[in-house]
Amino acid sequence: MLSPGILYTTAVLMALVATACTALCLVWSVPAWRHWLAPAGADVRRPKAGELSGWPAQIGSVLVSAGIAACALLAWYGVYSILAAV
């Protein structure tokens, strides 16, 4: 049996991770805000040969958003499960 202090500490740490993932997912989902996460100058240069642009880049962006959202969802479920165990 784990002590409530350990469970609450774990829940708080999971909530921090869940909040960070949720914020990251929201920022990544808005194209106008995505430049904050991109390298400096990436939004003003032309793509070189071999770099993704157009619909492959959009599909990649959707996959990144889905992955971040899955991370956030899993972390929020972890918080819920830990608090339910207390």
C-alpha cells in the first residue's frame, strides 16, 4: 500500500506533464502559433529539395498533433487514476 503523500505527489507531477502536453498540443494545432516551436527562420525560407511541403507536411503536422494529444490524454487519465486510488 502506497502512502497518500506519494500518490498525491505523483498526481501533481502527472498533472504538470498533462498541462504541458495540453498546452503544447494547443500551440501546435494553431498554424499561426506553430512558428514558436519551429527553428528560427524556418517560416521565411523556401523548402530545399527533400524537405516536406504541401500535403505531406500537413499530414505530418496532424500526426504530431495526434501524438501530443495522445500524450496529454494518457497523462490526464493517469492523474484521474491516481486520484481515484487515493
